[in-house]
Amino acid sequence: MSEITETLDALGLLCPLPVLKARKRLKSMPAGAVLRVLADDPAAIVDVPHFCAEAGHTLLAQEQDSDHQVYVIRKAS
């Protein structure tokens, strides 16, 4: 897996905040950087992959941890 550049802790945030915060964080990162997002909102399972597809970012991984999901996103060039 690619080197994680930054981690966004979106635990406890409900839709659409995890995606909005991910969008804001990715905006400030260089192209090709990798953002790990931690979320426990059930809607994030649909919202994060959809956001990546719409924005052109690459969803490198989507995993379920014990009580939350972990998404790894590479920023579009």
C-alpha cells in the first residue's frame, strides 16, 4: 500500500461531514498524496467511494476496523 501522507479522524461525524472534511483536507494536499480517513458513519460506506469517483481521486483501500471504517484515498493529479 502507498505511504500514508495524512490521517483525517472523522469518527463521530455524520453525513455529509466525513466527505466534506476529506474534500477540504485533500484540497490542501499535493497531487498523488495519500489520505487515510477514519469514519464510523454508516453512510460513509457509500459516500466516500462515490466522492472519490466523482472527484477523480483513487480509493486505494476500504476496510472495516473493529468499530469504524478506514478509507485510503490518493489525491488526483
